[in-house]
Amino acid sequence: ETKPYWEYVNEFFEKLNYLLYNDGLRPRSVLVLLNPIGGNQKGLNLYNTLVKPIFDVANININFRETKRPNHVYDIIRCEDLTGIDAIVCIGGDGIVHECVNSLLSRSDADAVRKIPIGMIPS
């Protein structure tokens, strides 16, 4: 006897939810650094329309920080408690990634935080 299709759909979603939320491999908390004038200056719109909705659906905690001036990333990274941060996502031009990496490596706990994955979303 064949099962109704909705039972297959339910089994699929149960397995998908298990893989997404119980394997311990995917990020749960992300620091998002956005340079609103970096790249082609469309970063904030990109974040609000594409990035944030995906993170919300994936149930990822977002610590969103928008830069306000040159070298602001350095100040953010230097002062930010990165305990529990699974990844850092930089949105903007190549300068924000450069600042992020240099800032991480200048911290007193650089050996620990340099293991945090960094992603780049060009805008």
C-alpha cells in the first residue's frame, strides 16, 4: 500500500529540519558587518531584501553592525565579544574584509578568533 503524498512531504521536512538544526555544523550566530558606502553603495538594500530574510528563515541570530566611518570595523571587532559568534559576514567592498581580518589578527585572543569563518557579500 502506498502512503499519501503528505506523509512523504512530512518525512522530508522532518529530516531536513533535523539536518539543519541538529547537526551542530551550521552557524547559529553571525556577526554582520555592513559598509553602506562600500562597493556600489547598495549593501543595506541587499542586506534587508536578501541576506536578512535568509538568515531569519534559517533561525540564525544576527548581530548587525553598520559602519559609520573609516576604520569603524577595527573599533567594532576590537571591542566586540566574539564568544558564541560562529561566523562573520562582511557586506560592502573589499576594504571591509581587509579591515575585518586585520582587526581580528590584532586582538589579544587572535589565536582563537582567527578560526571564525569570514564570508563576503559584495555590494
